[in-house]
Amino acid sequence: MAAYLIANITVKDASRFGEYREKVAPVIAAHGGRYLIRGGAVTAVEGDPGLDRVVVLEFPDMDTLKRFYHGADYAPLLALRESCTVSHVALVEGYAG
């Protein structure tokens, strides 16, 4: 069953975040992930969801997603993102129907 990384990101340093964006896409792809949402416009229709820059990544399954997120090749990019953003991230199992 697919698994998703859902992030709400507030960028504090656009230059460094640009570096992160350039470097992270190939690492995501190498782990079988793909972008479903990458910072598009957010239109609130009920309440204030508190969303800024929303990112949703899809991976084939939770084990693959965890190997990506906790992996050695993502670790320096995670540190870079943490240094230039305030992020809220969750790993979520998909629905098998």
C-alpha cells in the first residue's frame, strides 16, 4: 500500500531552501518517491488550516518511505531543510480500499 510524506513548510531562508529543492528531487526519485503536491497555492474553505508551503510525496510503501526519510543520503538534506525552514512533517499510510 502506498505511503505519503505530508509536510507544511515555512521558509525562513529562500536561498538555502532553493539549494535544498534542487538537491532533494533526485534523492526522492532514487527511493521510488514522487511529488503529488509541491508548494502550490492553498485556498482555505473551512477555518484556518495554518498551511504555508504544502508538500505531499508518494512512495510505494511505508518501509520505502522510512528508508528514504531516515537514510544516509537524505540526512544532509534534512539538516539543510531544518536550518532554513520551520517544518511540520508526517508519514501517513495510504488507503488500500
